[in-house]
Amino acid sequence: MLLGLIGSLGQDAPQSPAILIWKDVSSRYRGFDQIKPVLVNKGGESVFLSRIWPHGFAQLQRLNETTGKWESGDWGIGCGTVKDPTTPIEIKAHTERAIHVYWQLSADDWNEPNHFVIADSLEKRPLGGKYRFTLRYSLKPWTIVHHPGPIYTIVSPEFLVAK
């Protein structure tokens, strides 16, 4: 219940004044484990990632070719039992940070994935397809005890996963 309350304290916001770009995103991958992006903060202020697991990671989305809509992969529930729960994850101005794409719950098998699992319906899609990932961040420290205020989202360039 505490985690649900913490998650509801932030509000999604439409546009951020931060200047963030993705680095090391390829146009094609053979598997999710190859995706190792870096987030570059080119702006003049720090941004903060969630300390609540897995919200500090990037989340996969797959394009549904039939509807033309992006579908988020399965994500799991937030957990505040993490190392250093009150220490913000800060990406300072003019620095960069490797970002982990948390794909494991978005796949039918962690070791040999064959299908992408949709978050809302748990439907399975073919692994091969067009993808992107999203990352949520705030302009204020975001921990178990710090409320982030507006929450922003940065979206990666699109890429293909061939299976």
C-alpha cells in the first residue's frame, strides 16, 4: 500500500525543460540484452531517476503493426526495498549515465526469449519487431521519502529487434 501511495504522489508532466539525449542506441539488435543506452544530460540542471524499483530503469515498448500503437512491456510492481532508498539517483548537468533497460519481465523467457509480453493484457507478440524504450525522470530528488513533483518521460529512437 505504501508503494502505491508513493507512486501516486508524482504526476506525469507533458514537457520538461531538461535537455536530454540518448547515446549508444543502435538501429538494430539481435536481442534485448544487447541494448545498453547512455543518457546524456546536456542541460544546466540535474535530473533524477526513481529510486523505487524498477522505475529507475528504462521500459521497453513494441509497435503493434496492426493498430500502429506502442505497447508497453510487462513491468511488475514497484518496490521500495532497494539499496540506499533515501539517496537520489542524480544525473548532474553536463554528465552522462548508463541506463539499464529492464526487459526481463517483457519477455516470455529470461534466458531464451521468443515473445514480447504486453503489460496490460499479458498478450504475447513475436519477438522480432520495431521497439523503443522510455525512461521516467524528475527535476527534483526522487526517493522513498522525496516526492518528485512532475514526472517527465524521455523516449528513445526506434530500433528493430530481429529474431
